[in-house]
Amino acid sequence: MRSFRGKRYWLVGASEGLGRALALRLAQAGAEVIVSARDAGRLRTVVAEMGGGLAVPCDVADMASVRAAAAAAGDLDGVVFLAGLYWPTRAQDWDADRVAAMCDVNLTGCARVMGAVVPGFVAKGRGHVVITGSLSGFRGLPGAIGYAASKAGTMVLAESMYADLRGSGIAVQVANPGFIRTRLTEQNDFSMPFIMEPDEAARVMFDFMRTDRFKISFPFAFSLLFRGGQFLPDWAWYRLFGQRGG
């Protein structure tokens, strides 16, 4: 089991929700935690809750901001990418600015952070990378323009990194949660089965990070629908999930 005591972890997207809850768990486990997000005030609150650590404001949509934050974070043992944007969006109601922003933060933002950290891990032959995907990334869903595509890309990014870095001393993991109760999911006007509280989701993710496993999709029972859906023919999947009419 992986130990976090005395290790330095950079959590990107840690000002609230799952990121904040996971930062607290890592700090309790003895890690030195660096937290980043755009809101400096919320980051200071998280550092106070942890009883120490470092707050480094960062906008993952801005390469200069990511590079500056990575430099401020310093030498790392691990990085966890949790930053995300979400607005429910149908193709019939396409909002170009919002769709582009979701892709730029959720996928390209992840690539920016990995690009700032992974070369250092490669140079020293060790490190721990954790990327947050989503059950929505397994297959196309209604009302998920921008979000589902960006999460699918993020999950494939993790898979490609894992393929390249196996046996290198650099551990790569991807966690794909379902619904988590946050200000983002509060926008949804539909039923959210198996919705989890941030602390509950952080416990699952923390326990997963202690293992050598590559991937987790949770909650388990809910994840079976999405993972199994990859094997359904198109007509069956879209009969279940495709919208009818406009």
C-alpha cells in the first residue's frame, strides 16, 4: 500500500468539493499538500482546514499560469488533477463559449498540468499521477456536449500515459466518479442516481490512490451501466439514453 507520509502532492482543482475533501484526507495521512484553483480565498481556507500546506492560485486554461504554479509548487512526489467545468448543454442549445471552456479546462487544462509536471517525474524516474475522469466519459450522453467529450479525452490521456510509463517508476491512475453533490451538479434538473457526498467520494479516491491499480470507476453498481454500455450496439445504447425530439 502506498504511503503518503512526508510526500509532496499537488492537487489542482482543490478549492471545494472532491478536491478539498481529498486534500484534507491527504494532509491527515501526513502528506505535504499544495492546493491550486483560481479562487485564492477558498484556497487559503483549505490550507487553514488542513492545518498547513501551500496555496498556489492557478488557472489551468492559461499556460503561463500553469507553468508559474508548477514552479511555485516545487519538487513533487505526486500530482492530482481534479479541476473541472460543467454546464448541462444539449446540441440543440449549443453555447460555443461554454463548450469551448469545458474542453479547455477539463481536457486541455489537464494536458497543461501534466506537461508541467511529468517531464520532471521522468527525469528522476519516479512520481505519481492521478487524473479525474468521469462515468460520463465512457460513451455519448444527452445534454453533455462539451463535458462528456472532454472527460472522454481526459480518460484516454491517462490511458496513453499509463501505456508509456508502465515500469518507469511513475505510477499513473485514473478515477472515474459518478455524480458528486457540488455546486456544479446542482445545475442538473434530472434524477442523479447514487449521488455521493464529496467526503464519501474522497474516501473512495484516497483508498484507490493507496493501491497499485490503474483505474477505478465508482460507485461500483452505477459504473456497471456505463462500462457495460461500451459493449452495447448503438441502437440499444441510444434507445436507453438518446433524447427524442427537440
